[in-house]
Amino acid sequence: MRLARLSLALFAVPLLATTAPAQQATPAPKAAAKAPQVRDWRTHVVQTQSGAILTGNPAAKVKLVEYLSYTCPHCAHFVAESKAPLHDDLVRRGLVRVEFRHAVRDPLDMAAALLARCTGPKGFSGASQAIFAAQASWFEQGRTWWQANAAGLQSQPGLARLKAAANGSGLTALMQKRGMSAAAINQCFAAPGDLNKVAAMTKAAWGTIKGTPSFTINGKAGGGSDWAALEPELRAAGAR
């Protein structure tokens, strides 16, 4: 908001024959103009009809689609190394819009996806980063738990099996440390709506990609499988 200038009323001072001329009033200093605020486009997050999560400026010149899996070690590495240059710089400044698409590989992956999505579009990015950051811990624990308990879970509904996997792997505890209540976590596995969306998204993804992570830039496949390969392609597409 532009600040209005302050003005001073100038008062006439009577002159006496024996006095020196009156000094003129000193103008008040101009108020410093505030620097225009720059929008942080990381806060613009929406969910598409298919369930994908879009983060960033809708008018960004570069549209990046990420196909990621929570149980993919290369995906965890990519998320960690790309956060600062991609999300904290290019997305923040409105140069790149990122679309997150799930490419689920196993039940633990699906359990993680449902928990991350349960935080809503605004909480999704932070939840995803936390899940990827702790992957080495919960995935190993979950894989051991699943091998020991999968057979006994076959008679249970799909969502019940996924909730049990979330508990057994430590994913539930991870989300509780982030502030999710037990009641909120129960709701993540209470209805099949998100499960069906992620399953459909996964089917479409694996009909397009051969592995994770995979990327498209403005609709064209590219980016290799790590940030070192992806960054120059984003720059070449206009993210400068």
C-alpha cells in the first residue's frame, strides 16, 4: 500500500525591523516506501479431480509432473536434494508448478499415501517430506512387520489391512508426532474415496512410466531420475 505523503502547514512569521529574517520551516522527511510483497507460490496448493496435488503458480511457464513412490529410495533422495532449489526457490518464485502423482508399489506405499493425503492439500507437502525423510526407518520396520503378518490380514477389508500396516510400520506414530490425532488418523482409513483415487492414479502412472521417480516437463518425458539431471532441463524450459 502506497503511503500518503505528510505535509506541513507553513505559518507566516511577522518580521520586526530589528530582527533577522525568519528561517523557513524544514520540510518533514518523506516516509520510506514499503517494498512490494512478493507472493510465495508454495502456498497455492489444489487437488485435481483425479486426486493429483498441484503446488505453485497456475501461470508458471514450466509445468513439472512428478511420479513418486513412498517406498522408493531414489524418490526419497530426490525429494531431499530438490527441496531447496525446486520448492524453496523455483516454485516459491512462481517459475515452476509441480504436480505430484502417486505411483504406488506396495501396501506400505499405499498406507503412506493415504496418511499424507489425509492432511489435506495444504498439509500434503509437509507430510510427504516427513514420510520420505523417515523412509529408512519406517519402511524397514514395515517390511518386517508385513512379512510376519500379511497372511493373517487376508480376511480383513483392504482399508483395515492398510491401517494395520500403518500402525505396524511406525507411519501412524510418525504422523502423530506431526500433530495428527488418533481420530484423524482413523478417518484416513474409514472410507474408500481416496484409496480409489490413488489406485486409479497409480494404474494410469504405470501405464506411462517405467520406474520411479519419473518426470514430465510441459507434457514431455524427461528429467532423468535425479535432481542433477532434472534441473538443467527445467532451466532450459524457462525456469530461470
